[in-house]
Amino acid sequence: MWGKRLMWIAWPAFLVAAVLEMIVFALVDPSDLHWFGSPLALSREAVYTLAFFVFWGLTMASSALTTLLAVPPSEL
């Protein structure tokens, strides 16, 4: 059952992260990003990759919270 719940969390989060990545980087150029006033020392591909995993992690946390709140108290 936990494998199924993990897929309920990971797969929708993956899809949302992919869409969010497309929207964000359609509007933002990774070479224009700065961290504490200095340009990022990362390639475009590294910024795309890191951003995707951050988006995926945040959307997985949201999906996990939703799944946790949907569990009946008798299963906890």
C-alpha cells in the first residue's frame, strides 16, 4: 500500500514540477540570476536541473501533506 501512496505523491508532483519548470524558465533566463548580489557560477543546465528538483520536492511535500490529511484516523 505504501508503494501506491508514494506514486500518488511522486507522479502528480513530477508533472506539476515539469509544468512549473517550463513556465518559470519561459520567463526567466538562468544567466540573469544572482545569489546575494553575485551571478550564479552554474551552467544553464545546472540551474534547470536544480530548479526542477526544488520544484519537485516542494510539490511532493504538498502532495504528501494532502495524502496524509486524507488518511482516516483509524489508519494512523
